[in-house]
Amino acid sequence: MTVTRVLVVEPHAPETELLTAPAIREAAAILRRGGLVAFPTETVYGLGAVATDARAVARLFAAKGRPADNPLIVHLAAAEDAVRVARDIPPEAWRLWARYAPGPLTLVLPSRGTVAPAALAGLPTVAVRIPAHPVARALIRAAGAPIVAPSANRSGRPSPTTAAHVLEDLAGRIDAVVDGGPAGIGLESTVLDVTRRPAIVLRPGAVTVEMLEAVLGDGAVVDPAAPLREGEAPRSPGMKYRHYAPDVPLALLDLEDGAGAAVEALRALLAGSGPPPAVLATEEDAARLRALLAAAGVPSEKVLWVIVGRRSEPQTVAAALYGAFRSLRPEAVSRAFFVRLPETGLFRAVMNRVRKAAGDPPFPG
Ligand code: TXA
Ligand code: MG
């Protein structure tokens, strides 16, 4: 058991100021000694270790309980540094970095072989991200090394968006957490494999397919898990399944098609004994569902409403999602429902995480 230190930094301090802040110097020293330090990024909190330190990387996998076949992302302070960990970097990568680095975009590239092999799960490729958060950037600079950083949660749990979430999962298992306030976007980075043409989205994020194609051109990017476009031939499956699971069963509720079925399912659940169901919905959708329930004579006071941002402002939904998942306690709710959102723009990434958390069970029926 390790004592996990909490190193507090000013949430909005600029990178240059942070570089010499005592908390960052201390965090960097811990990393250089082979320690594990969680820190905020503009997506979610990451759990850092020096990428070339095989022992630190082994400790990191153990602390998270992460399967050895799931590779880590290497975080760098500048795109130019990618040549230290990757080789044969395609022109597409440089064009994307010119527009979106630093930022929530991770590129899969051929590995140079300089990173600890376990960090790459033995793959010949390396995933590279240049984070935009000043704390992340200052810490990488101060450590003077590439930093691997998976999300700082126990494997299978929702990613942490605050230092408190990190401590919930990893207190006693890591050396420190830098508390720099809430992470920004709230969802993990877009992962794009640029070793293939067209490039393939392995994980949707805040940098959308539309944004990627704005740089690389129409048709230069495919998202194999996206709903098929009109007239498009079915693509091969093969995305490995991953959960972001809350502690209670989660299912999708559709208010567009079959709202009647959703209302009747909730009526039946509310009539039973035991803890009530929770409904996770945007402000707008919660109001709509309340009205539908009221119109059908279903008492909705027993429902635990968890408001997940505003539909009119997708970034508020992304920022609230994982905190909402973590708020679901089996003592308080029997199961939870998420009111489905359209799979466009940032909601595409939101719905990707929700579907994985739900394990795609059809509901009702
Ligand atoms: O926003 C983020 O990316 C956050 C922050 C902390 O930077 N990090 C993060 O890391 O989400 P993690 O480990 O939770 O997710 C990394 C994802 C996994 O789905 C992993 O399979 C994929 O990236 N990945 C890493 N290296 C890869 C590679 N060489 N090829 C394909 N996928 C890779
Ligand atoms: Mg993760």
C-alpha cells in the first residue's frame, strides 16, 4: 500500500508558471524516480509513468488492473517530439497536428521501438497524443520524458474527470495525483489509426470525423462503429469491446421511436418494490419525458433524475457524463436509463461511451 499524495495546483495557471510550481516539480521528480502520478488533461485525468521505464509501466498496469493486451497512449509536449517514439510518420499525421495539436487527438503510428514494449502491449505501433492542458504540458516538460497516460481509473470503471474520482479508484495504489480542478471535455481523446488509408477511427472523441476530413479530405477517414451512411456497404466489425460501466445496469431509452414502450416500461418498474430507477437525460429530454409520463398517468416523483447537461450545448453533456455514471449507487437505484441522443458531432462520442457502458442491451424488450 502506497500513500497517495495530493499535489494541488492553481486550476487556471498558465503552463510557463506551472513549470516552476513546487507541485509540478515534485510530481515530475516522482515520475523520474519511476513513480505513478495522475494529472488532469483537457479530456480526462490520466495516470502517468515514464514511457521508457519498463518497471514503472508494469506498476501502472497493476495499479489499474489493466489487461496486458491493451496498449497505452504516449503523451508528448510537442508534435516534433513524435520522431523520438515513432518512425515513418505519414504526411497525414503532420497535417492533422498542424491543425489539432495540442488537443484531444491521438494518432496511431509505426513505433520506433524506444518505448517500453509492455506499454505498447507488444504491438508494432505507438499511439501519440499532445495534450493541451497546461498542467499536463508542464508536467511532461518538467519530467523531460515521454509519458504514458491511460485514463486514471480502475480498469472497466468510468474515466475520472476530477481528482476526487481518481482517489475513489486509485488511492493507495499510486504515488500522487496533481489536483488541477475538473478536466475539460470529459471524454477521452479521438484515437485515429493513420497507418492505414483511409485512416480509421478507433475511438470517437471531441475531434470528430468531420473535423478530421476537413483537413484530410472527404472519404479520407472511416469510423467503423458509426451508423452506416445512406447507401454505404456494411463494414467489417472487429472493434474490441470495452466498458465504461457504472455500478448499476444501464439501458437506453428512446424518446424518438417507441416513446410509448419506454413509458410503459418505466410504469412497470415504478410499480414494483425496491430502489427506484434512475433516468440520465439532458435538461430538455428530462422535461420531455416528465411530460410524457405525466400524460400517461405514470407517477414520476420516484424516478431519480440525473441531469446530464443540456442537449442544446453538447459539450455540457460530455463534461457531465462520467460524473453521472459514478453517481449511480446500487443502494439507491435498481437500474439506470440514458435517454438516447442523435449520433452526430460530439454526441457521437457520448453515445459511443453510453452504448459501451450499456453493453447494448435492447430496452424495452
Ligand atoms: O484522452 C485520452 O486519450 C486519455 C488522456 C489521459 O490522455 N487517455 C486515455 O487512455 O483515454 P486509455 O489508455 O484509457 O485509452 C487508450 C486507448 C485504448 O482504447 C487503447 O486500446 C488505444 O487507445 N490504443 C493505445 N495504443 C494503441 C495502438 N498502438 N493501436 C491501437 N489502439 C491503441
Ligand atoms: Mg481508459
